[in-house]
Amino acid sequence: MILTCGDALFDVFANPGSTASIALEARVGGSPLNVAVALSRLGQPAAFLSKVSTDPFGRRLLAYMESERVDTGLIVRTQAPTTLAIVALDEKGVPTYSFYIGGTADRSLERSELPERLPDAIRVVHIGSYSTALEPTASSLEALVTRERPRRFISYDPNIRPSIVPDPELWRRRVAALTAQAHLVKASVEDIQFLYPGAPVESVLKDWLARGASVAVATMGEVGAMAVTRQGVAARVSARSVKVIDTVGAGDTFQAALLTWLGENGRISPDGLASLSADDLNSHLTFAARAAAITCSRRGADMPRRSELS
């Protein structure tokens, strides 16, 4: 089972309306929650750890997870409100976000609320996005992966949100700490440029490997994706051709597909990553790119099922 931890919210899309009104359409979102749902749809047992509100949005979140067969047994309930993300799409369907996040549920997880012991069935812990930068959840999740790294596979996607935390130096500190704990790190080229303006993508990936990661992956939108292993194996794939509706959830789908491929091919361990050949890495990225392209062809974070990738 793969445990994802962190953001759980509603993406709120503003549809065309009159000048005196805004028609809103809300969809379940949050990067780690999207990863959990994508994993479940791809056939991987998935669980979710976060703090979820008892408000109407929070109740919907919980019901949605249960309908998608995501294990909710580790979720902490709270009366704090649910985070809302207002989504604006550009002409290419690329989103920008404005967050209503003050005092909300998913950013309020305390260390004392972490489970003392994770269920034995959990083999992988995935973390990412703003929940790794906002306290107290950030320190709680860092404590969790630091504790679990010796016996579980750690996956990390910074998924940076400058509209929530605009300070690049804070993000750099968080990324430095968490890449040292992760076995698999995936980031978008936009995140890398925000963190290290002007730095070549491959040099950033190699720096993360030097800090402790075993495989580092960069997604580059229309250009495709690349990956490098600590053993020096590298691969690059092109993006899939698809009519893009929007890219919401595409990176989360890519992350889930990376983990799915590793699981299906018996490589979801440090030794498994160390044995990846160039052909393996190419297949790994190709599978993830195919899955992400399907999400791009749909409105919102509507991730594919395993049957769509057969």
C-alpha cells in the first residue's frame, strides 16, 4: 500500500457569467490527494493521511476518497475549515491558483497527531506541495518521513505554490531537507526554475541525487520529461500529443504513474531503483507521460484508470 500525505482541498473554477455574478464549479483537489486517487485508479492500494474538516467540503472529501477506494483510516478530523483553491486557466489550459488557506484543516497537522506506527501494509510514503512548506504540517511530515525512511520507500514532489509561500529561500530549505529523505524525487521545470533561476535542469537533478535521492525526475510540459539515477543512468522522453483541456492534476498523475510502474515491475525499493537500466527508465517515463496526457485531455484532476493504459 502507498500512503500519500498532505493537501486535501477543493479546486474552484470560475465559469463565464455576467459582470454581476461568478458561476463557480468546485472539484476535489490537492496534490497528494490527487496522487492517492490516481494510484487507486491505476490499481495500487492507496491510503491518505491528512487533517480533514468536518465542514460540508470536508465531508465531501471523505466521501470522495471512500468512493475511490482510498483508505481513510489515518485521517484526523477537525472543525477547521477546508482549503479552497480558486483556479484560473490561461489559453493553453495551464492553471494559476489563489488559495484561501488561513487556519485551514490540511495545514494544521501536529506531530502529536501522527500515528505512532504505520500499518505494516504501507510500503511507500509520498509527500509534497504546500503541506511540506506550511507549519505545523510541514514539520510533522518531515518528522514522519525521517522516521520511516529506514524501513519504507519515500517519494517527494515539491509541487511549489508561490501564491501560498512566495519566499524561494524557504522553499529551497524545505526542498533541501526533503530531497535528503526521499528515494524518488519528481519536480516540474517551473518548480526548478523558481528554486534555482538559470540553473540547468540536469544539474539540479544531480544535486538532489548527491543529497540522498536515488532517482530524480523533471517534467517539462510540452517538451516531455527526463530522469537521472544515482548510478548515472539517464533517459528523456517526449510529451504525448493530446488536445489539452487543462493541466490540472497532470503532475500528480505523472507521480502516481511513476510509483505504479515501479510497483508493477518490482522496483519500488532502493535496490530496485539502483538496478534500473536506460531502457527501464525510458519505459518508466513513457508510462507516466501516457497517464498524464490522459488527465490533460479532461477538465480538472480526472485521472485515468489502469485499463486506459493497457
